[in-house]
Amino acid sequence: MSAGSAPLRIVVADDHQVVRVGFAELLGTQPDFTVVGTAGNGAEAIDVCAELRADLVLMDVRMPVMDGIEATERITARAGTGPGTRVLILTTFDLDEHVYDALAAGAGGFLLKDVTAERLFDAVRVVAAGEALLAPTVTRRLIAEFARQRPTPSARPAARLAALTPRETQVLRLVADGLSNPEIAARLYVGEETVKTHVSRVLGKLGLRDRTQAVVAAYESGLVVPRGT
């Protein structure tokens, strides 16, 4: 945390109290995090995030009253064009098809519940900063599996991709492959700032909120084909 910057305001949403308390206590060990509240279902998560002006919510998928998918949609819709509350989804290793819907709804990424403490801390910082948690190999595998379960490529996203330059299309393909900005820069032999500019233009032209939505668009348009298909 840089000098003078406020700690990230975090909400933990999970229907299991032990899980809520455990993640809250773990996150509370970091000087740049403040857990401002918890929620036992998606409806509570929406209210708590709004009331306490949370920067990020750690969101479970399967919860009573309202699940994490609908809660994610409502939280990201409230954000409009501003930063709002970022959503980091918690899931299990069972390739839950609903996680793909959460990503499409605007979640910044997702973690497995058996995540290590250091990866959890890193993920919170990455997603809170507006980036997508898409680099780990397991995440690419899960994204590809969700994409495989979706309908055939949509003509609408494919038509929108026509607005991109060849270089922007190349960058989008690499983003969808799970590469970070430094990795893309090394692959294309350009500077990292150049990559950031390309990514920003891709998001702007496609009307997307972040890198996660760019990945969804790349799969839905057929620009990227899941491995094994």
C-alpha cells in the first residue's frame, strides 16, 4: 500500500459462517485491506456493498435468497461507468457452469475456495485495480470449459470485432489466452504501455467494462476456440 492511500474496503459474501469468518480474518491480516462487512446471501451482499461503499466483494456462487450470479449482475449494473464495487467470485473445483455467467455479468475473476493465502491476497489486489484474474493455467482451463458449454458463436460479438484493427484483434486473442500485459508485450516485441493502449482501445471499441468481458466476447464471437474442440 502506497503512503497515504486508503486500505481496500472488502465485503465477504458466503452462506457458510465458518467460511465468511475465515476469509474475513485472513484478509484482515493485510495492512492494505479492511473487511468492512460480511453477507450470508446475494441480497445482503448488494445492500452491504452499497451501504459500506465496498471496493471489492468476495462473492460465493451458490447462496440462498439470491445467488452470487444475480448479485454480481446487480452490483456491476449499479457501478455504471464508474469503478463501483469489483466482484471476485469464489467457487469450487467442479467446473460450475454458473461461474461463466458471473464473468459475463461483470465479475473481475474467480478463485477456488482452496486458494493459498498469498494467491488470495494477490487476486484481491488485481481485481480491485480493475484487472482480470485470468492468468493462472487453471483459470484458462475453466474459462475454456465454460465457453465449450455455451451456444455457438454469436453473430453480434463477431460483427463488433470487425471494428478492431489487426493488431487490436491480435491483442484481444492473447488476452483471451490468459496472457498478462508484460507477457503480451514480450510476445509482440512492444512496450507494456503500448499493450495497455491496445487493450484500452479494444475495450472502448467493443463497449466492454474490463478484460474479463473481453475474454467472454472473444470466446462468444469464435475469435478464440476452446482447447480440445
